[in-house]
Amino acid sequence: MFDFIRTNRRFMMLILLVLVLPSFVLIGFSGYTNYVSGDKELVVVGDSAVTLQEFEMARRNQLEQLQRSSMGRFDPEVLNNRPAREMLLESLVDRRVLVTIANEERFSVSDASLRNSIAEMPDFQEDGRFSAERYNQLLAAAGLSPRDFEQGQRGELALQRVLGPVSASASVPKPVLERIQAALTESRTVRLRTFPVSDYQKDITISDAEIQAWYDANKESLKVPDQVAVEYLVLNESAAMQAVGELAEADLRSYYEQNKSRYVTPPRVNVSHIQISVPEGASQQERDAARSKAEDIAKRVKAEPATFADVAKAESQDVGTARDGGQLGWVRPGTWPPALEEAVFALGEGEVSGVVEGPGGFHIFIANQVEAEKGETFEEARTKVEEEVRRQLAAERFAEQASRLTDLVYDNPSSLEPAATALGLETRTVTGVTRDGLLGVDDVGEQAAAASPDATIFEDPRVRSTLFSAELLNEKSNSGVIEITPDTLAVVRVASFEASHIPPLEQVRGRVEAILTAEAASKAAAQAGEQALAALESSEAQAEVQEDFGTPLTVSRMDSQGLAKPVLDAIFAAKADQLPAFVGVSGPQGYVLARVEEVKPGEENPMLAAGLGLELSRSLGMAEQQAVLREIRTRLGVSRTADAEEVLSGEEG
């Protein structure tokens, strides 16, 4: 079942949509109102309302879907704020508005339209055509009957007819599209001169009074959130490998011999042969005659090995190889009968064997090429062998240690030491872990989790959520074993808790001084840049500072060449009727002067125009949909209740 869900995620999302969202269409408003009788109304929409129960159900579904899509790594706190609750509630209101209009206007979908819509769904197709067998199979796997699915899909299609025609009819006028395309493809050749902030920082001096004044005015920006110091254990492949201990030399040699093919390439020989066949059931006289003929041939080719191929073509009775001069190709040990292998592997390159009896009769071989065994001896491969053996043993130990770790932290809930001692693990400590992330070294010092080799563990929202649970915060107990990755497990406990606070000036003096220095240097860079820009108003000054500008750079709105957006915007805002034109803009890294030297109009691009037209029409359609939806909401009289404010502020329950 889980494999089915993983491989058919898009289909499962469709099923969720059909099961959950269209329920208003299927149940009807009066029935729904009766069903949740006594429930709190959050938003009144005409004669119906979005209720607290509906909102909470949507929140649970939203969280479950995000947890599934992130493989359990989604932090629920991301949704625990007013903007997230506002967005969810508004989506439910919009949905209710659409359902209300669909019912009022009696939007319906014909059976033919429903069939066509389902047939066009890729999940139900095989080789580009609808498959009834796949349709029934997928619905059955999802626990849904065709009747229920089709009813839900009919409701979805009905809702699409409320605003669908609005977006479908949206289009961007051709003159507008042409002007946008021209603006996007217009290019300008510029030279840049920069005034980096770093060039002015060395001349900046910040007084104690300035630091104190900034600190007094900006204390809140320095506020440090609730944080914990954490003791923790990590069980991973590295720890498991350390637990393996010393390996016996005999075990390593045994492993090498059993897996020798991984370290050594066996010898091989490229051979040709001449075969004198002996029929099955031949008499001794016939066998002797065949052997005599083979021995005569062997004497001839031994005397003149260069004639072997020609003799094979004339004399060999192996029809399959005779025409190729008896060529058999490369032979490795273990692929031929022992008697034949012994004969061919005894040959040197270019040597001819005597007569060898084997399958099919008598054979004479020649070694065309010989390659000796090559690779690593045990001594040469010892480091690799030990690493591989240790890794295999570590995988076994990891499973054993993981089971023991689970038992030890459960049996000793108030300390990690018993588990660390029993498993040979190191108890580690970091600081600066907050509900939303990790504080830096500047905030909490060298033991900051952000600077730890294990930072990724504390970047996992599940770990932070566990640390700030009531059990760990209040009781300082061990967490359970948390699987960070399949080969990394962690156990955490809160060593200490520090409430949100504003650090004293002494602790953040360096940071404040750096901020003020950067601000002053930025102002100095901007002042120098603006003075240079003003000087460029005279033609004489332009000639003098020409060398201060860099090499020409051609940019467009579609190809910024790495320029920051403010710089690019300033370049294209420069008037093109009198060139060169000069513009300047200040940014975080300093002040940038641009000398616009050439302007080239955009060129027609049919592919760009087609894609741009579709994208702009889609965006316009969405904007018009939202405008129509706002108008419908106004007509229906959408209004929030006092209960809605409690829910949005997080005070419900």
C-alpha cells in the first residue's frame, strides 16, 4: 500500500481533494449546518458559514500532507502563526463562496463532460489512452468506489465553471505584448565603476557614545529568542565502526581470498585452435587415425607458427572457427575443462601446444596474446580490505547498538551517561538552539550548535520540536531515539533553558560597532560615487575619468550578466536620447556608477512571444479571477465573527 502511495502521489492528492473538499457540494449547506450544530461560526458567507470544526479539520489535513511530503521533517511551528492561519481561513472562505454560487446558479456537468475529464487524467491512462482496468485498480487501491469518485469529480468540475470562463477568456492585447517583448529584449552596453564599502571602512572610527546611542535605539533588533543548551548522543556509521575494535589478520586474509576477484584481475589468454574431430561412438582405429593426423598438423605449425591461421582454415574440422583461422578469443581460468585450460595457460605468447584431447576430438592451440594476473596483493590491498570488513561489521553493530540505545535511554530517562558508557559514545553539548533555528557564534559563543559538526541534526525541525516539548523542558528527561537519516540516530536532552532576552551591550559591542562601521562606510562610498557622478556632467570630466570605468558589458532585462536588480533598473531607467548617459545607485556592497554607451532595440522572437503571451494571459486570468471572487464575496456579504479573531490570534481552545 505504501509503495502504491509513493508511486502515485499525484493521484492520491486528487483522491484527497475529491474526498475532503467537495463535501460541501455533496452534503448541501443545510445538511452540513445541521451536522455541525452548535459549532462555532468563524466566517459568515451568505446563508452559511465556515466553522471552527471545518477550519481545524483543514489544518490537520494541511499538516499531514506537509509532513508526508517532507518525510516527517516539516516543523508544525511554521504554521503556528497568524499569517498561516489567515491564509488557510481565506482559502476555506473562497471555497465556500464558489460552492454557494455553484448551488445558486445550478451549475452542472453532463455525463459526457465528466467522462472526458476523467479519461484525460494521465493517472488513468496507458500508452496515452484511458484504461478502464487501471482506473478500477487505482480506485480500489485507494479504497474508493467509482461512484464516489465520479460524484466528487462532478462537484469539482461544477466549481471550475464558476470562475473557469473568467481565466479562459483573459488575453493580453497584441500591442501590449509587443511592448513588453521589446522591453525584455532591449540591450544596453555599459561600463561600470564601483566604490566598494570595504575601501572606506579603514577610515571609519566609531565612538563609545555612538555605540551606546545605537544600542539604546535598537535593542529590540538584538533580542535573542528562547534557547536551550543541549546534551546529546549520536549513533552513526562512524561510531559503529569504532566499536568494531581490532580485526584479526587471519580474518582479513580470509576475506581477501573469498573476494579476490575484486582486487585481482585473473590471467587470460587469446587462443586459436585446430580441431580434428572424432565422431561419437568411433572405433579405436578411427581415434588413432584422428590423433595421428592431429600430431602431423601439430608438427607443421610448431615448425612455422605463422602459418597456424592458414592451416586452421584448411585442416580444422571445427566449421564455426575454421573460416576465421581457428580464432576462439579470450579465455579466463574456470571457463574451460581442466585439461584444455592446463594446456593453453602453459603457453607463452606465440607458442603452439601439442595435441590435447578434449570435447569434440583432438586440438592444437596457439596463444595469440597472453596477459598475466594483475592487481593488488593482500599486502597492497590490506587497507581497503580492512575498511570493507570493518564497514560490514559496523552495519551489523549499528543495528545492535540502535536497539540497545533505545532501551538504555528509556531505562535511564534522566541521564545520557549510562547509554554513552555502555555503547562507547561521546556525550556532546551545544548551545543556541531555538524553536525556529540555530543562533550563531556571535550570539552564544564557540559551543554554538550552528558551528558544530552536528549542526544538521539541530537544523532538523523534529529535533527542535522535541527539545521544546513540555516533557524535555520541564523534566529535563531524555528524548526517544530520533532517526535523522537511516544511518544516523540521535538522543537529546535539555541541559539548560534561557528565556528570550536582550543581551547586554558588552556582549554585543562588536556586532554594534560592525553595523555602525558598515553604515558609515556605505555613506562614504555613496558620497564619493555621487560626487563622481556630478563631475561627469561636464564633457571634460567624462574624458578624464573614462579610464576609471571597466570593460564594456552588454546587458538586457533577460540577461543581467550578474548585476544586482537595483543596478540593472537604474541602467534601463537612463535616458537613451543622449549617449553616453551616466547613472548611479547605492547598494549593500557600495556605490555603482554606470556609463550607458549604446542602446540596441529588442529583436522579434516568435518563441519568446508565444511563451510570454501564454504566461501573461495566465497571470491576467488569475488576477481577473481574484477580482471577480472579491466582487462575489462583497455581494454575498462575507463577514468574520468574534470567534474568528480568537482562532487567528491563536487563542482558541
